[in-house]
Amino acid sequence: MSDSDRLAPLSVTGLHKSYGHHAVLADLNLSVEPGSFVCIVGPSGAGKTTLLRCLSGLLAPTSGSVRYGDRPVNQPLAEIAVVFQDYRGSLLPWMRVRDNVAFPLEGRGVSRSARRARADECLAAVGLPGVGDKYPWQLSGGMQQRVAIARGLAYDAAVLLMDEPFGSVDAQARFDLEDLVLRLRRDLGITVIVVTHDIDEAVYLGDRVIVLGGQPATVIDNLTVDLGQDRDQIHTRALPRFAELRTRVLTRIRGGAAAPDPAPPAQLDVSRT
Amino acid sequence: MTTPVQAATTEVLEPAAAGSKTRGRRARVHAYQLLCVVLVLLLWGAVTVSGLFTASSLPSPASVATEWLHLLGAPVFWQAVWDTLRGALVGLLFAGAVGVPLGLVTGTYAAAELSSRILVDFLRSFPVIALLPVFLLVLGSTPEMKSTVVFIACVFPIFLQAQYGARSVPPMISETVRAYRIPRLLRYTKVVLPSATPSIMTGLRLAATTSILVAIGVEILTTLPGIGHEVTQHQQNGNSAVAFGYIFTAGLLGYGINRGSMLLESILLRWRPPAHTV
Ligand SMILES: Nc1ncnc2c1ncn2[C@@H]1O[C@H](COP(=O)(O)OP(=O)(O)O)[C@@H](O)[C@H]1O
Ligand SMILES: [Mg+2]
């Protein structure tokens, strides 16, 4: 397959998704350019996981379409790797770490030695050399999430879709993981889409932040993060521009939730500064 | 049906931090277990001494022990043990070879499971021994017939446990497998089977005990050679001490098979965090 086929924009047109009578997403449109880092931010329960499952082809939209280049995404594609929110549940507990990372390659008929080499390479890339022979439960939460990321890398996809990937690890591990993903994007030129409820994280990571709001949810804002490619946990977060962007996102989310709905605003994690 | 232990990942636990405390406790447990055995033997001895039963209906523990040690030197004895064991194992192996794949596949398809449920529920509650005359008629009094009856008795617990295990693949894992486009065969061998292993092992243990039981039952009811046959023979000839020696051997076989499958289980489930090793 040529590179132009592999690297294509992921686009969503007029997406609606309902669970029975419960409409979760409505008339949602967005497009993600190859090589970009896009964060989709919205409060808990907004429908972020639902959107991500539609983007990955795991869930069929009620109406509307998801396309990768000119192909419809109506089943999981080889070009898209997913890292789930719940790393504990998504690693296979009976496989050693290396086998977990290499497992998707086994499905592609890659030889045993090539799988092994690739898995070790990807484990090294996420900062975990030498844990290949351990079982997942022997690693901390942050390390397990790194393994899940390594599995995504080993899959050699052009797009990495991540669902609140750093939500359940401690603050320090979280900063490290954020920087790891930024570095991987820069080194590998892959497209990264991160779904998160954390506004600071969205602004820190993204080239672009897409804000979901409303019920059913749709895109209520789409802003470019002009903070440059080189980000730094200490300095980037202290920039006046960072504060401006974060304030704008927060305002949009508050406004979007309060106007049509008199109920208490959806819970948001804005405690971190 | 025993509920299989669900494989769950837990937070990192200190492995083998147990140390000498548990070792002391285990030694005490062993002492109690031994005590129980001794008590039962004493009770048995007391009953035989009391003259409540004649020596030909209930021999003393000492005479049984002597006869049993004698038996260990007799080729007839080993031949009988082998006949029973072979009948049981052949039936059990076929039951596993049929029950496990069938259970795994039907377990992953809700429709297949639902449509087979009534039939399976009926068949598994069917008393196999009641079918013995039919098998005698169709297959004759052969070792193959013995294995067939064992197979029928064993296939359902294995099948049902495999089905149960296949259904309990965690949703997150199914989702991951789908997202990474794992082909079907690989999904069965590397995902469904390992995930169902704890449950399958429970079924196998159950079936292993049943297999010995049924093999001996068939030998008692027919003229097929084996432990069951020896028991009836010696009982009828008034050698009840020898008969009891064979009965004791049957118990040992059942116990040995159970321990063996527990060992196999712990080997197959090495991947589990130590919180699971009981
Ligand atoms: N499989 C499902 N069936 C029915 N309702 C669902 C299902 N998955 C999610 N929902 C509902 O859809 C809404 C959005 O859920 P989700 O996409 O998980 O939100 P988020 O990831 O933003 O927290 C929630 O109200 C949730 O209860
Ligand atoms: Mg979610």
C-alpha cells in the first residue's frame, strides 16, 4: 500500500449516534489532517468514548459517516490503532508483556522472530526496555498504559486513537506519558487523536482542540493551539497564551452546557493548573 | 455446577511474602488431616472388633491392608487397574476433545448457545447408566463400550464449563481483539481458550472423577474386566478383604486424578497474580 493511502485525513460527516432513544451524538462534523495532534475535550458522559468507538470502526453510527481518506470506516482498519481508557482490561493477562505487544502482528502473519524484535523495539520506544518477560499485573498502572501504547505502535498504524489514556495514573506518571506521546508523534509523524475530559491536558497536547458540548453532543468549538511544537510541562503551562486558550475552552464548555439545560453543569476536572 | 473462578487482574501484590507463618499453619492443617484419617480407621477397627458385622461383610482395616499389599505384587491387580484406567481415560480424552471446542464455539455465539440449551440440559441430566442395556445391545460387552459410556457421562460437564468460560471473556478484551483485527482462529486459541481455562479445568476435574466412577460402575454391571469386576468377583467368593483392597484402590485412583488435574491447572494458570493461587 502506498504512503498516500496510509496517510489520509480522518473525517466525520453528519454523525448521529443514539443508544435506543437516548441520542448521544448529533450532527457531528470534524476532520483530522494526517500528522496532526487533535484533542477532543468534553465533560464526562458527553459521548467521548462513543465518538472514539465510531472513529475506530468499532461502533456503527446511527447515521452519518466516518471516512479514512476515501474509504468508509465501517469496521476497524489496519491504519488505526486504539488505546483504551481501561488499560487494565485491555491487556491480555495470560500473555507476557512482549506477547501482548506483538499479538496484533501475529494476526497479520508476521514471523515469530520479527514479531519479537518489533515488540522489543516498541517497548523501548515507550521507555520500557526489559519488561517483555513480565506479566501485565507485575507492572504499575502507568507502565501498563505504556505497554498498551507500545502495542498501538507495533501495529504500525498511521493513526493512534486514545480514550482518556492518562486518566487513571498518578500525576507524575501522567506528565511523563503526555510527553511520551508528544515525542512519539514528533518522531514517527503519526496522527494522534486523544479524547479527554481534562482541559489543561487537551491544550497542552493538541495542535487543535475540538470541544464537545450539548445534549446530544456536537462540536461547539474548534481552536488551533498556537503554542508551537516544542512543549514543556513547566514552561508551556505557565505561558499567558496557555491560560488564554484554556480559559476559552472552559468558557465554551460552561456556556454550552448551561444555556439549553437548567440542570447543574456536568462535572469537569479543572482542578489542575 | 461449580462456578469457575473468574480471571481478574489485580493491583501489584507482594508475591510470596507469606513466609513462615503460613508454613506453620500448613503443617498444622496436615496434622489435623492425618488425625481425621486415623480416627476413621480407629472407628472402623472398633466396629469390626465389636462383632456388629461378620468378617466376610466388613473386614478389619488390618486384613484389608495386608490383602492390599499382597495385591500390589499381583499382575492381575495391575491388569485390572490398567483396564479401568484405560476405559476412563479414553472416554475422558474424547469428552475433552469434543466438549472443549464445541463449548468454546457455542459459547461465543449467543444464538448457538440458546438453541442448544434445552437439548443439552435434558441430555446432561440423563442417567447414563440407564442407557447401559442399549449400549450393550449396540456395541456389545467391549472395552469400547465402557469408554463410550464414560464419554457420554463426561462430555456434558466439560462442554458446559467450556461454554461458560467462553462467555466470560471480558468485554474490554473482546473490544481490543476486534480493534486489532485478530483473525478468528487466533482469537479462539489465544483469547477465548486461555480466558476459559479456569472454567474448563473445573469441568475436567469434575469429569475426571466421574470417569473413574462410571468405568467401575460399568464393570460391576457387565462382565468387562477391571477394578469393578474384581470387586464383585471377590465379594461373591467371600474374599471381602480383597474386594475392599480394590475399592480402596478405586478411591486412590480418583484422588490421584484429582490431584493430577489440580497440578495441571496450576501449571496452565501460571500467569495469574499470586492472589489467585489458593
Ligand atoms: N453501550 C451503551 N448503551 C447505552 N448507553 C450508553 C452506552 N455507552 C454509553 N452510553 C451512554 O452514552 C452517554 C455517553 O457515554 P460515553 O460515550 O461513555 O461518554 P464519555 O466517554 O464522554 O464519558 C452516557 O450517557 C452513557 O450512559
Ligand atoms: Mg469515556
